[in-house]
Amino acid sequence: MATSAELAEALADYQQRTNQNDRLRRILQGWDRVVHLVAADNEVRFTLTVKGTLVVSIEEGLAGVPDLVVRADSEDLCDMFWGDLNPAEKYMNGEIKLEGSAEDVMRLDAMSMVMWLNE
């Protein structure tokens, strides 16, 4: 089980890598969203905010009304944001759950694939 500090570190690294990746920034173009990240195995919760072409903030706790909710075990969330886990299989097995519009789910999937393939 990952701690809040471990997930915060993974998310900070993800934010930096995303904001420095031109391909990912093009994917984010026009996708202003609030994403809630919920660890299913503990009380760890984060809010990730995308604005313009950047991940502009990551806050501990759930803030605002989410456009997209990602639910998974804390270890899977950490591994996903570290780039150590390709989330497609976990998503297909129902271990990662996404709540949001089809467009938002597809955009998140594209982001993770670009990030994962670049690793």
C-alpha cells in the first residue's frame, strides 16, 4: 500500500514530465479538466488540475467538481504515474476504474500511452 507522500511524489514527477513533453502538451490542448484520484485501498485522495496545455496543480484531497475520477489501489496509482505500469491491462481487468465522459477517458488513455511509450 502506497502512502500519501509516495503518491504525491509520483504525481509531482508526472506533472514535471508531462509539462516538459511537447507531444503530451499537444494532447492536453483545450482539455481543461479537474481529475480526482482516489486510492481504493486507503484514504489517499488527490486532485489534479489541467489547464491550457499544462498540469497546473496537484492538491492533496478532493477539490472542486471532477470532470474525471480515477479509482485504483494506491500502488497501482503510484506505478501508473511513475510510468512503471501500463494502465491498459489494469483498466481492462477492472482494477482501474474511470468515471467521466468517453472523450475524457480517451484523452487520459492517450496521455498514459504517450507517457508509457516514452519510458
